[in-house]
Amino acid sequence: MLIRTIRQEDYSAVDDLLRTTFSKTANGYRNEAALVGKIRADPTYQKKLEVVADNHNQIVGYGLLSEIHVIGPTTSSLGLCLAPLAVQPAFQKSGIGTAIINELESRAIKLGYKFISVLGWPDYYPRFGYHLASKAGIKPPFPVPDETYMVKELVPDGLKGVTGTVTYLDAFNH
């Protein structure tokens, strides 16, 4: 198993993976493949922050980080959000999601980012150090159950002075 930067020839396999994986979840497929295409078109997109899990030339996992801002009354803080993260159902619970998250976090730190937010399963992300964003004074830009919106510091004091409402790339608004 290799976690590597995405290549253009992976795009179709990633689209299929996202459609298959999300359609088998409780929330269902919500156009994640189209969202990824829109994120790639954003000027802030960084290829290093888009990875795949390659199992003998088969794409079995995927993760993408994109920039966010946390806008407070007097501050704006740059961070990242993890969306989407997907592992082919037959390969789930085998450590692939963990490997993708670890690789993305390592790359984010090298690029100087201080925190990551995620909207996701409350029984999954806390094991990686994600905690309720609301406890850090960070709010999503839309209504979601509090326990599903989480944040993680990538470096000590990575959330120091960061409070307010998250704004996502325009790709998330369409």
C-alpha cells in the first residue's frame, strides 16, 4: 500500500471511489466527486494536499485538504479542511484512512498550516486528535450537529487566537 500524491490519470478512479463509497454511507452520495473537481480548479488548490492510497495500481483510498479561513470579529486565520476522505468499503478498517490522514497532516505541517477542520463521524476523528470545534470557539458556516464539526491543532498553539466562523472555498457553495 502506497499513499502518494494524486496524478491526473487517477481522477476517474477517484470519482468512481467517491461515488461508490459515499453512496454506501448513511448520508449517501452528495456530489463529492464534483466538489473535488471544483476544489482542483480553485487558485488555492495544492496538489501536494491531495493523496490516494494505491494498492498495486488500484485506488482504494483518497483524501483532500483545502484552505479555509476562520473569520472572527477582528481576525482571519488560515487553516485547512479535510474533505472528502474515502476508503473503498472492502478496504475499510484496515488502516488506510489512518495512513491518509497521517500523510495529509504531515504535508500540511511542512507547508506551514496550523490546524485542520473536519465535518465527519464523531466516533472516527477523535482518535486522531480532532475535538469539538465549538469548544475552540470555531463555528461552521451552516447548521450541523455540534458533535460532527471538529478541529485539530497541527502544531502547539495552532489554534491560539483562532475563533469565529469558518469560510470554505467557493467550490463548497455550488
